[in-house]
Amino acid sequence: MTSAMATPAGTDEALTTTLTPSTTPAPAAAAVGGPREGRAKRRTFTSEYKRRIVAEYDAAPNGTKGAVLRRERLYDSHVQEWRAAIAAGTVDEPSKGGRPPKTAEQARIVELERHVTRLEAEAVRKDQVIADRDAALEVLGKGVAFLEAIASRNTR
């Protein structure tokens, strides 16, 4: 992915944006021309970068803090999270990212919900078949009644 905008130093994106598309190795599992081909990738930041930006943001006088954020294309929430992580001593730990794995109970609930959905769809199909058969029997009954009426007229 090449970018016309300057990428902040210290981000992993800075390394990937300097490569041209012809020198970028294509992952074997990714499909060429897939549905997410043109989408931007999520940026990741090194712990050194986070520490440097938090220090620079804190040292900036009031009125120029926004300029630091704009230059680095960050939000105030980034700095707040990073400051809290530095204070807690967890800034060097890799982020877990993504959703937490489902518990056995949650997985069972999802499985049962799918089963209920399948059974409801099957019940709807069976109700439709029964309604169609009832309609056919009604038509057949009217036909039989008509033929009986004709037969009774012919016998008189």
C-alpha cells in the first residue's frame, strides 16, 4: 500500500508504505483481487513511538497539542490510552486485539440458537406443505362433489 501522505515514524505502516507494489511480496493465502484489497490497514505503534508522542504531547504548551495530534494523525484518546498504559507499565506488552474467545457456555448458546433457527425454518416449510395439501384436498373435494352431483342427475 503506497500513500501520498507522510506516515509517522515509529509505526509499522512506515515500513510498508516505502515498498512499491512490485516489491511487496504477496501472501500465499490472500486471494488476488479479493474484496478487501483496496482497504487501508490498521496502524500499529511501537512502544518507543508511544512514549515519545506522550512525552511530546505533555511537553507541548496549551494551544499546540492539537498540532502534534494532527501531524501524527492521532486522537486525544490515543494519548490518554498510551499514558495510562505507561503508568500501569503495560505499554511494552503486545495488545491482545480482537474479540475475546467465547466461553463454552456462549458457544453452546450460539449452537442452540442456530439449531432453533433451523427448526423454525423447517416448521415454516412444513406448514406451507400442509397448507398446499389442504388446498389441494379442498379442490379435490369440490371436484368429487361436482362429479357426484352430475352422476346423481344422470341417474334420475
